[in-house]
Amino acid sequence: GNPMITTLYGTIENLYIENYKHNTTSNNAGIVFRTQTNSLINNIHIRNIQLGASQHIGGIVGYGAGGSITNSSVTNLSLYNNIQNSSNLRIGGLVGYVNSGTRIQNSYVQNSNIETPDHYSIQAIGGVVGYLNSGTVQNVYATGSIITSASNVGGIVGLNANSIQNVYSTVNIYSKGSYIGGIVGNIVEGSSTVSIRNTLALGDVYTSSD
């Protein structure tokens, strides 16, 4: 299928989507490719979704460049295994890359199955957000599994430079890479805005150099 929205400037809410597939050579993949400042996604629920893109992949939003995502969910997320021209992929159950103060609240990811072939170029993978650069993640949870050879892999956020609060994860992680964590995989070096509070990780974490 095609993206429902390439760039979101306004509001989408009260929507249920089932059995959505989209594999693109574009940078972003999700129900919304990219959000902008003051956009709002509220009460959006997605079940059975399969995605592929070259840089940012998220169950709801590929690239969060502002706005809010609230009261929303993704259930049964998987990736295509033939993504073309991957370049520092950022993969998240809800949002691939969070920037420009994007807020994610009161939402969840269930039964995700994020599995990546060894040849993919990956920067970060998270059960909710791949790379949280500028924004907040609050009152969320994630379940499922991540199987990868990548580094910077977390049950909630893969690579973090900002605020995470009131979250839990039961995501099981299997990785051959470095910097793997039940909540956060890695912290951006030199970041002065990192805050992680009230978290619980119950998933298994396996790492191997084989």
C-alpha cells in the first residue's frame, strides 16, 4: 500500500487500521512518513503492519519532527527482509526517529517482531522509538522481540538523548551487537538532556559476539 500521509501538519484521530504493508525506497515508512510542529496523532490503533524504508521506520511515524502522539498503539509489527539501500536505519515500534520536541504519551506496542538481516545498515532499534534525539517518551510500554546483529538496541528506546518516564518493557532482545538494554540501548555521548525515570524491564536480553 501507499503511505496514508507523507507529511502531517494537522490532526488525525480516532482511527483503526488493520493489515497494512508498505515497502519503500524512500527515507521514511509508517502510517505517517513525517510529522511537523503542532501536528497531533491521537487514538490511532494499528494491527498487523509490515514496513520497509531506507532510514526511518516506525509503526505509526517514520520521522517525528514535532507534534504529539497520544493514546495510540501498534500490534504485530514486522519488517520486510529485502529493504533496499538501508543507511543508518532507525527502527521503532511507534516512531523510528524522534526530533524537534516530539512527544509520545499514553501509548503502547504489542507483540512486535522486529528482525533484521545482518546486511542492513542500522543505527538504533527500540521497542517504542529507535532514536530519541529531541522529544519525550512518557507512560508507554512495549512487548515482543527484537532479533538483530545491530548495536544500540533497547526495549523502549535504542539510542537516547532526551526524556523517558514511566515506561516498562517485556521485549526479548537477541543481538550480536554492543550497547543492548532492557529499557535503553545506549546514551548519546555528551548529551546534557538525558532523563530516565520510573522504568521496569522484564524482557530477556541475550548478546553474543558470534
